[in-house]
Amino acid sequence: MDNQPSKPKEAEKLTGDALTIAFLKANLEELRMGCMITVAMTNPNVMSYMEHWEGRTEKAEALVEKLKEALKPFAEAADTTDANDDYSSASIWEHPSALDLTIGDLRRARRAYGQAPSS
């Protein structure tokens, strides 16, 4: 890789001052992004901030997966009721899909709900 600044794609159509301006803008953006990455890598405050939010993101993603898994039996039961909309206001126990739900499903949902942050 050479150290020459990259030429913007639209530069092929430009000439003179317009070409120079496009060239400088493109390289300014490259420098700006490079500086941000360098600061993030070398500044302990920025690194700890990034690690904090990356950690929170990973925990949130794991929780979303756990909640989706806990809700899966209920979503599948709802799929079986969608064929007949007459059940919209009926108790779930009046529909055959309730037979597919288990006490374990309810307990997994309760456990997952208990791990979710309260709003």
C-alpha cells in the first residue's frame, strides 16, 4: 500500500479547482476517521468508555436471545390461533393451542422476565 492519498471516485469527471477540492475533501475524511480510531486506541478514557458500552451491548443481545427463546412457545401457540380470529377475546384455555404450552414454558418466561431490566 502506498502513502499516496486516494482519489475520490467522482474526481474522474472534475478538472482544475473542483478536482483539487474533491481530492482534499476525500483525504480530509480519511484523516478524520484515522484520527478518531487512533484516539480511541490510545486514550484510556475512550477505551474504557467503548468497553463499557460494548459490554452492555453484549449483555443486552444475550438477554434478547433469552427472551425470544422464552417467548417462542407462546408465539407458536399464537400461530395456531391465527387461522381463526374468533378467538381474539377468548381465554387461551378455550383454545386447543393451550395444550401445547407447558409449565416449563411459563417458568422459563417468568425467569427471563425477571432478568429483564424494569422500565
